[in-house]
Amino acid sequence: MNAAPGAVGPQRRHPLAIEDVSSWVLRLGVVASVALFVLGLALSFAHGELTRQLMETQTFVLDAGALRRGLAAWQGFAWLELGILVLVLTPILRVFTAMVLFAVEERDRLYTAVTFLVLVMTLASLLLIR
């Protein structure tokens, strides 16, 4: 059977633009982080646990168990910590997403390898340097 004049062949899938996906990852990460900050501040003010002395002396400690318990108890400071954690992890997720897209969409081994090295160095600096 012949195709009708002007008919287009099989539909080709449009590849995802790495720049577009990266910008969306960054936008969503920042919006999520701001939402968590606002929730944390609202909870802190509602529970009366936000004081000037607390803001000057309290530090963020990455303790997954304490963070989980604080979130479950709806403690404002725990939600603020989660907002900071999301903000810190957003660029790392962006690099990971770019690496996956270079591997899957572009099938570019060199860029995939370089992006993987950037990801490893970023994670190493985050986890090992104190």
C-alpha cells in the first residue's frame, strides 16, 4: 500500500535536550527547597521554637535518624534542614541527570565518562572534606 501524498513516515522521537532537563531539575530543586524553608519557618513560628538565640547557636547536623524523627514530629528546624539538604543535592542531581542523558539520549561515551568523573568528585568533596 502506497502512502498518501504529503504523509510523513514513521514518527521519530525527539531527543530530550540536556540543557532543558538540567534547567528543569534546577528549577524544581530550588522551588522544592524554598517550599520546605517556608514550611519550616511557619512551623517554627507556630510552635514558638524559633528564637534569636536558637538561630545564632543551632547548627545543622546531618543525622538521618534525627532528621526523620524531627520531620515525623513536624518540627520546624527539621524541615529547614531538609530544605537545605534539598538545595545542596539539587546541583548533584543535575549532574547525575546530565550523565544519564548523555548515556541514554546522546549515546556519547566521552561526555558520559567526564560527567561521571564530575559527579564522583562532587560527591567525594561533599562527603570527605570537612
